[in-house]
Amino acid sequence: MSAQTPTGPSFGNGMNGMSGSESGGGLSSSLPPALQPAYAQYTKLMRQYRQLLDRSAPHVLYRWLGTLGVVLVFFLRIVFAQGVRLSSFSLFPEN
């Protein structure tokens, strides 16, 4: 069985894992020349983000442990600050 990386579904945004030159031009060829470098950077960042998601998806236990760790830190902050309002309002302040 070979190890293949899933590319994931394409949501119609022209970003199916191929760059503009590999996919036959796509959106980048219809952009003005001034926006093409920005679009290339955007596709690069989206590809890196998708790779990060693909690598982290199998690690369910570690993701849950990380989530529980963050919740535990928040609860400890509430205990040491002696109040829910103080902790939650400092995270989500109103104008």
C-alpha cells in the first residue's frame, strides 16, 4: 500500500493543489499583472495551510489533549482571578 497525500476537495476557487502554470493558467492568467505576485503568494500560503491540516488530521489524540490543555489554562485563570467575569471579559472586551 503506497502512502499518498490526499489533495482534498476542490471548492471551485481554482486552488486544487496546482499552481497557475500547472492548471493551464486558471485565475492567475486572468488577473492584472500587478496582482499576479499577490495571488501567487496567496496560493502558496493556502497550499502550506492545507498541508498543515493534512499532517495534523491523523493526530486526533494530540489535538484533543491540546484543546483540553487550553481549557484547563482558562479554568485556572478563572480560579486564580477569582471570578468568571474578570477572566472572560478580559478575553472578550466590549467597547
